[in-house]
Amino acid sequence: MRRRHLRGVMAIERQVYPRPWSPNLFLSEMAETRNRCYLVARIDRDTVGYGGLICYGEEAHVTNIAVGPEHHRQKIGTRILHDLMQGAIEMGAHAVSLEVRVSNSGAQHLYEKFGFRPVGVRKNYYQEINEDALVMWVDDVHRADYAKRLRRLMEQIPEGIRP
């Protein structure tokens, strides 16, 4: 993610999250290139989605992933998560975790396609909306069978969303 994309990222961030990150938080995260991966999805010059991940040794954590509501159901989130997972693997991760609102069944379904499974609940994690977070986890992302899963998922993405 480049600094010039920050305005579009912030617009989506304010649309989809009740407690959006600040521009300074994004900038500080992007400055840590050694163990972080931040991506932006664009259509022409418009930012339509983004995602981020942090990796500590063999564990990675998806910090955020969002697609502008007008671009939902176009496989943009699938592509972002695919590339984040690739980034995690390249940084040496063996497992990846994330949190998702318990009411966000669409996102949960996407994460399940990537092998994530529920492992716990963080009560009132999203305090602004009084909602719990479902903690999801996937193991063994560094193995060859997981690489096959990623290839199959990429094959399902329309041509314009692929690399």
C-alpha cells in the first residue's frame, strides 16, 4: 500500500468499521515493511478495497480487510485475502488468525474457503456496536496442500481480478 492510496483506504475504512483506524495508524503500520503486508485493490484509479497482515515468526494475523460496499460480491475480497495469505507464507508463517464480527456471515464464509475455522469468541470486541468477535485460525499454510487450495481459489476469480 502506498501513501497516495491512503485517502481511498480511509474512505472505505469509515464506511465499514464502527471504529476506523486513523491515517497515522495506517502510516505507521505501512512503515514496518519487514513483518507486515498491506495491499490495495483498485479499479482504474479508484481504491475499492484493502487488507493488512502482520507476521511474527510462524504466526501471522490479518489486521484488516475491507471492500467498499458497492464492490461486494465481485471476488475482490477473495483476491485480497489470497494475496495476504501468500504474503504470510513468504514471511514464514505456518498459521494465520483473524477476528470477524459474529454477525458477518459473508466474511466468515470467505474465510472458511481459505481454511479458517472458529477457535473462540472475544466478548464485546466491537464495543461501539456491542458485538462479539469470532476468532478464526488456519494452520499449516506453509504446506504444499495449502498452496493447492490457494491455486484453486485463484482459478475461481474472474480474469480482471487475477494478477
